[in-house]
Amino acid sequence: MKNNIPIYGENRIRIIDFLRGTTILKTLNNLRQEQYFSSELLTEKNITKKLMKFNQAKKESKFYETYSSYTDIPILTKEIIKCNINSLKSNIFRGELIEKATGGSTGAPLVYLTTKHAQSFMWASILLSWETAGYKLGDRVAFVAGTSLIKNSIKHKIFHSLLNIKTYSSYNLNDENIKYYIAEIKKNKIRLIYGYATALGKIANYLNQNEKIEFPDLKSIVTTAEILTEKERVNIKKAFNVNVYNQYGCNEAGVSAFECEYKKMHLINSGCSIEVDNEENLITTNLVNDGFFMLRYFTGDKIRISEIKNCKCNRGYPIIEDIKGRSYDFVVDTNNKSMHAAFFNILFKGEKSIDLFQVEFDKSSITIYLKVNEHKNDPTYFDKYLKIIQKNLFFKEYNIVLDAPFQSTKNAKHKYVIDKSFA
Ligand SMILES: [Zn+2]
């Protein structure tokens, strides 16, 4: 593979690596090569690395010292990590351990420790996903996201300006802000937009409903952090007139995946070793963190790995067939039957008058909040959906509310499902 990357762009990463003590450029170069290794070779390397990580954790940490084999070690939950934060540390690691917290869409964020090497992997894997979408190092990028991507410290501001990133908050995306963002994207000749699917969906709705705006400098859009529905993808693509790629990461777990030119989601299996249990829960061993061991970690995401090993793009990384998102994206009815949020996605798929939905439930009632662009004065129009929901989920009370404001999480990601009994 030949890459015509301007030195100017590479130098930006060199400066970041120098200032922050990271190795993003080196890691990116490795990933660029490695992605085209055969699936067999990558699988073999993955198994070797997993066993090496187990031996390292056994030798260097209190938590893993008593386990004799990989299969004996327990599934690591957030609660276990919380109670064992010191015994999961490596006792010989001399580098800096950086404290991080996960996005916390569950309410209780997880505090874990990471290293410069693991951080380098995370950034290199994001850059690889952008490159796959047509980005060249140094290209100007717009971030449209909440706090889990946009941090406002001076350190982060320098980092963003070195990476040539402009940040735009996904909070309060009203028409006025959207108009401003659109003008900024044009004025700054943004080449790539990276952001939350629902935030970009809102901007896309505005664009699709108003006079056509051209973005001649824009190459593509990469969405992240939320599930990208097919409807949303089509919507965003139509508004910006560029291809939309999805990217998926679970940083604490060393998990990073990106969509290729053929819309296949490839998992970078040099960062993690994964298991998927009978209920499709993603359990991972972080292979890139040498300072804090997270082996067989229960991520809370549900995924399915494809049987297909070959992709037209020639990448050897395994293919994720489906990401069902966090396991709390489920509605549980009065009889304890659980239904994934995807049920509602499918239910409303062909309904043009619904822009976005949110489902709120507790032990006895369920309320569907709908943002609609039609039938505002005729709520009975949506009764047909209630009937289908009643057939599939049992509650004492069912409601549909039109155009009420949605609840969002602290980091402004859209939540499709809210369990009121936890609130
Ligand atoms: Zn592919």
C-alpha cells in the first residue's frame, strides 16, 4: 500500500508525540501495515499476545497471581475493578499511570488507569479509521460531540490545534447553533467531520429541510460513540453529500473498530482479545495496557462477530457483524421480558414523520417520546405503533408523548432507552 501523506501532516503528530510522550505515529504506521496481514496470521498473533498478557498479569499483579490458566480467571466487572484498583496495577511498570473515567452513560462511570502506550493505540486507531474514510494527516477535522470526546483543558486545546481539530459541542443543538456550525464547517474548509451520530443527524435534518448547501471541501464523515442506524446514515449522507463511516471504541478495553470502504466493521485485534458469550456480551482482554491489567473484562456492549473472514478491502481484521450497544439499552417489561432498543428502531424505520425517539419505562409503565415532523395535531396517528408495542411488551400503562424534550446523558449522547426505576 502506497501512502502519499504530506510531511506537514506527519510533523504535527511528531510534535504531539514529542510533547506528550506518546508514540502515535509509530503505532499508526504499524496499524497501516498490520491491517493487511492475513486473518490467520492476525488470529495467531492475537492468541500469542493474549497468553503473554496473562503471564505478565500473573507475574506483575496481585489480582492475577493466584490463577493458573487464562480460562480460570474470573470475568472482570466494573464493581471488581472498583474494589481492586491497586491490585490490578503492575508492580514493575515504571511509566506514568493516567487516571481515566468511562463515559458513564450508565450513571456510574468506571475509573481505570491507562498508559501512554495504550493512549497512543487509541489515537492511532482513530486516525486509521479516518484514513480509511479518505482523511490525510493534517487535514482539518470538525468534532461534533459531548464531553467524552471534547475536553476543554489547555492541554487538550493544544492537542486539538496540533491535530488541526475544531471542536463543536453537541449540547443544545438548536437551529441557531446548527446554522453557526454549518457556516464554520464551510469557512474552515473542514475535510472530515467526526462526531455522535444523533448530533450529526440533527444537523442533517436541518440541512435536508432547508435550502441545499454544498460542502466542496468535505471528504467524508465518521460517526462514533453511538449506534449508527441505517436511517441516520442515509439522512447524514444526503445532507452532506459524502460517505458516512462508523467507528466504534471501548477505550478501557483496548477495543477499537472501524468501517472499511465496503461498510464492514473491522476490529483491530492487536489491541484486544475478545470473547462473546451466549448472550452476545462482549468480554475483552486489553492487550495494550502494560500498567493496569484488565483481563476478561465485561464491557457491557453486545456484539456479534461475523463468520466471514475475508473482505473485499483485503484487511485481515475480524468483522463485527452487529453492535447492539450497551446492555442497558433494553426495555424490561412487567413480566421481566427484555427487548432491545433495536426493536423500536425497526418499528419506526419506515415512518418518515418520526425524527427521533426515546423510550422511558419502569415496572408498570412505558412512555414513548417522539420528535415528529408531521401529525403533530393528530396523536392518534401513532396509536398503530402502540398496538404493536402492546403485543410485544406487557405494561399496565402505555403512553406516547409528542415533541417533549429528550433527556440526555452528562456527555450529551442520545439515550434511546431510559430505565426510570434506576433514576
Ligand atoms: Zn473491509
